[in-house]
Amino acid sequence: QVKLVESVGGLVQAGGSLRLSCAASGSIFRVNVLGWYRQAPGKQRDMVALITSIGTTSYADSVKGRFTISRDNARNTVSLQMNSLKPEDTAIFYCNALIETTPGSSYTYWGQGTLVTVSS
């Protein structure tokens, strides 16, 4: 059993910053790709940022230059530093992980979601 637990989001004013974190625990052999997705009201869930086990990152165009994803492989955690937040960043943010529970057996896991609200 694997569990992803996210930090609490919050309410922030436009232009402000917020940091999200997520920790994976349970029966883990190896954590491969970690990422953050978000879902705004009435919209589909979209990728925000991804980071591989060797630190290669990718970002949605809408957050490039404002958001930074990082990970701690020793602690199986991933963080998302969000700067220069905009009202359109308001969404439920979900942590995502591709985890090998045993060698060669990979599964995708999701966190419970955390609400980030950016006021104008």
C-alpha cells in the first residue's frame, strides 16, 4: 500500500507565493516520476510540473518561470514552489507519483488534493 500525503494549500493574494509538499510512504521499492497536477472548477485536470528521478523537470507553459518543482529522493518527497501567483492559478492541486512497489511493477498514485486559492 502506498500513500501520498500533501501539505495544506491556502489562500494567497495575487503576486504572492506558496509552497506545496507531498510525501510518499508505504511499500516503495523506487519512486520514479513525481509531479503536480491541478484542476480548476469546471475544467479538466492538467499537468503543472514533473520531475524525474534524476532531476529532469518539465513545466506547463502557464507556470514556466514562476513555479519550481523539486524532490528529495532520500525522503520520497516532492515540493512545488509557486511564486508570482495569479488568480487563474486557483485550483485543487494534486500530487502524482509513478512508483515501483516491487522491481518492474510500477503504479500511478495520487494525493488527496489540496486547494490553492489566489485572490485578486
